[in-house]
Amino acid sequence: MRTTIDVNDALLKAVKTRAANEHRTLKETFEQALRAYLSGPPSARTDAPPIPTFRGHGVQLGVDLTDSAALQAIMDAEP
């Protein structure tokens, strides 16, 4: 399949140099890089703030954070 992409000039020059040094085509080099990228673990989201914990206990076992009524009952029961 053919497609057109814009690549930074310095990056493209480095890829062309590496492809030539490895006696590979530019297409083979890009395909290898994309396969390596796709086979790695998905990147973790870093934009979400950490969930705060208090008194060092974290979330209690069996607590469903999506059940607001149950959460309210637990919070009301704590001293």
C-alpha cells in the first residue's frame, strides 16, 4: 500500500543512512521500525493524576468505586 507522510528532514536523513548501512531499502527499514513499535507494550497514560490515599490504607477490599451509595455508607460508618 502506498501512503504519504511528512517526516522531519534530520530524521529521514538518519533513517536513509541507517538503511544504506544495513543494505536495506527505506521501505524495509520503516516496516521494521513500525513492527517493533507495534510489538512493544502500549504506553501508559501519564496525564491522569494519581488516586490519593489516606492513612496509608488505600482502597479497602471489596469496595466498588463505581457504587456511590455503597461508598457513602462506608464513609458514614467511619469515625
